[in-house]
Amino acid sequence: MDPSSQKIKELEVMVAEVIEETPETTTLVLFTGNDTLNYKPGHFLTISPHQFPGLQRWVSYLEDIKGKKEPGRAYSLASSPDEKYLAITVKEERYISNNTPYPPLLSPILAKRTRAGSRMVITGFTGPYTMPDEWQTKFEEIVHVCAGSGIVPSFSIIKHDLRMNESLKHTLVYSSKVAEDVIFFNQLAELERIFPDRFRVINTLTRESGADKRFRSGRITRELLSEVITNPENTAVFACGPDHNIWQKRAAKESGATLPPSFLGSVLTGLDEIGVDKKRIKKESYG
Ligand SMILES: Cc1cc2nc3c(=O)[nH]c(=O)nc-3n(C[C@H](O)[C@H](O)[C@H](O)COP(=O)(O)OP(=O)(O)OC[C@H]3O[C@@H](n4cnc5c(N)ncnc54)[C@H](O)[C@@H]3O)c2cc1C
């Protein structure tokens, strides 16, 4: 079946494996029984916080003070459709005093308190961050510009395309705070080793600079984008990472404050300046 024609459905899954990727990030490998899994690389699933008995008091309290029902949280698939199991990779969000509006609800449970054998209900699969079929023939190269857990959908897209198709090249420009935060470091290095002519990774660290030649230091700048995208006419881009959310924009508008540029905002400005047409950019914001 064409995955885009598939109806969204609920599935009960069992956590088959819990993999600590970085100190803040955990992959949950999900066993779905005999259900057919029709999804595209780049799709996400959602998980409702209402189903976890340990969260019930928190959910009720947050719904009271926010004045609305807590929605399901979206998680991109870290697995790809050619793999046997589903997987998601969750970063534990933190509560920062005087900064975070409410304590994060679901990610701490998924990233730090979920054990193999636990069960949960997921809803999937959907999302616009997928590769259009025509990109296979229209472009020579796909550049992925990601930050933090924004790597997850691109990881699925990259490994699936490298394994299942033969032509496209992929370059990943990946921003993390420090080296130990780099998600999928070994898996990405292994893909580079297996597909040396089709895949390369440029890791950048915003809060660490040192002698380690595997990493560049600093943010992803316009200069770095133009170094990587030498032929904007022949390149399509996936960009995924933090952006200002609707509440931050609303609060800034009300107080008259100017928000500092977000990761996604800066990347899109940089891509525009070096001549990458908006129609050739797929973007996803986790803010
Ligand atoms: C398409 C998509 C894919 C994603 N994929 C991943 C992934 O692969 N890995 C990952 O770690 N994360 C991913 N996320 C982020 C994830 O959905 C959660 O937002 C994150 O895990 C934090 O959830 P939480 O319940 O811990 O935090 P919470 O802060 O409790 O929940 C975050 C939710 O609160 C909402 N919110 C924020 N501020 C306010 C406010 N002031 N008032 C009311 N509501 C507010 C946000 O819109 C968001 O829906 C993705 C997000 C999207 C949209």
C-alpha cells in the first residue's frame, strides 16, 4: 500500500529495547506484533500523555492551569521502513527556572523512566518531512541541516535512501552543543564508511571547541551552508531543529521583546541568501 494513503491508526506496542544514545537522549525500540507498518522515512507518530497512570496528576494539574487538554506529543521515527522494528529517539526536556513556562510532561518519562517490556499506545504515521519521489531524479544531492533531536527524521531518510536507492548523495550538517550530545554518532560514521561516495557528515559543536578534528566549532552559518551547497540548482534540503513556538512568539509580541534568531530561522535565511529555492526545502520545527 502507498504509505501516503494509509489511515492514521492506533497501535499498542511493547518496548523491546531501550538504548541510551547520549546522556539526554534515549531510543525506544518498539515491537508492534503482526501489524503492517506502512510509513515513510521522515514520518512521525504521536503518544498521548493521558495513558500513563504515573502522569495522571500532572496531566490534570497542567490541563487546569493551561486551560486546555494536553495534546499527544509527536516523535519522528528513527527507524526506517526496511527495518523490522519501529524506533523513536526522545530527548529529555528540562525545566529551567524562570525560563520554561511549564515542567515538561512526557519526554522525561519516555527518555528516562521507560523500561523494556513496558507497553504503550502510539498513533501514526504522518508528516510532511518526507522525500518527494521526483527528488530521486531531479537532484544530485540532498543536504540535511539539523540540530539536536532534529537529526531523528533525517537519520531515517538518509539510511533508507542509501540502502534502498542508488543515485542520490546525502550530506548531513549536524549541530550539537557538545561532543557527548551528538546523537547517532557511531551509526552515522558507519554509514559514511559503507557509502563513502554517497554520504558525508559535518558535525559542528556550539559549546565546545578543541583539538578533536571530527568536529567543527560554532553554529551553522551562511558560510558553512555555501561551502556545502556548491550547486544550489541541483540540491534539495531537509532542515529540522528548534524554532520559536507559537507561545514564545505571542509572549514576545505582547511584551514588545525581539526574539533572538532561532536555529531554523537562521538556517532558512542562510539558504535563501545562497539561492536555494523555498520549493526545494522541507522543514520541521520541534519548538
Ligand atoms: C513533528 C514533530 C516531531 C518531533 N520529533 C521529536 C523527536 O524525534 N524526538 C524528540 O525528542 N522530540 C521530538 N519532538 C518534540 C516532542 O513532540 C515534544 O515537544 C518534546 O518531547 C517535549 O515534550 P514534553 O511533554 O516533555 O514537554 P512539554 O513542554 O510538556 O510539551 C511540549 C508541548 O507543549 C507545548 N507548549 C510549549 N509551550 C507552551 C505554552 N507556553 N503553553 C501551552 N503549551 C505549550 C508545545 O507546543 C508542545 O506540544 C517533535 C515535535 C514535532 C512537532
